[in-house]
Amino acid sequence: MVAADGASNYAQKLGIQKDQVVQELGWDEDTDDDIRADVEEACGSELLDEDADEVIDVVLLWWRDDDGDLVDALMDAITPLSEDGVIWVLTPKTGKPGHVLPAEIAESAPTAGLMQTSSANLGDWSASRLVQPKSKAAGRHS
């Protein structure tokens, strides 16, 4: 299946590759099905939910202003993450319901032991890429 003309390649922007294990957290009625479908197509399998017990390569964390404590959510997301795994925090864009200030992500990431490395524009959603610092990941054994 090929993306419709003019459609963004969301999975490419997120660096999703074939055979990666992708977990989705924070799904709700407002999540973007085009992003989800593109990611599933790129990795070649369905997105796993919060009950998955595999080692995760990429976490898609849909996050809105009233979803609670972002640090807690990030700590939960790190647990099954592979050493070089990535967490993408997807938030509604400025002006959309549930918009999260970029400063909240920037402040929450280090508290959870993560670093923000880049961001991506995904239609009505913004994505922030968070990774574990290499020195910390190197000391962790699965």
C-alpha cells in the first residue's frame, strides 16, 4: 500500500523501520489514525498496547495537557524500552485542544532520565524524540 498523494510519511519522520517493535501508549479518540497506520505499515506489524511484555524499540506516547503527570508516564514507558530505544511524545499542536507546552516536555524528560534530541511535525500533532543517555543505558542490564 502506498500513502495517498500529498500524505506525509509520518513513519519516516519518526525513524520507524521494518521489524521494529512499536508500543503505543495514551491512545484515545483524538489520536491520528493516519500516523498509526503509517507506523504499522513501516514496522510491518500492529502497534502493541501497554500490556505488551516484549522489549520495545519505539514508544509512541500520545500526550495531552490533562493526561496527568508526564514524568510518571515517561518512567512507565522506559521500563520495557531497549537500550537504544526511542520514546516519541506526541502532543496536539499549539491552538489544538490538549496542547502541551514544549517546556513541560523539556522539563519532564531529564527528571525521567531522558534527553530530548529532536522534534517532528506530524499534521495536527507535534512529536518530541526522547532517548536514554548512552552512559545510563550502558549501565543497565536487561
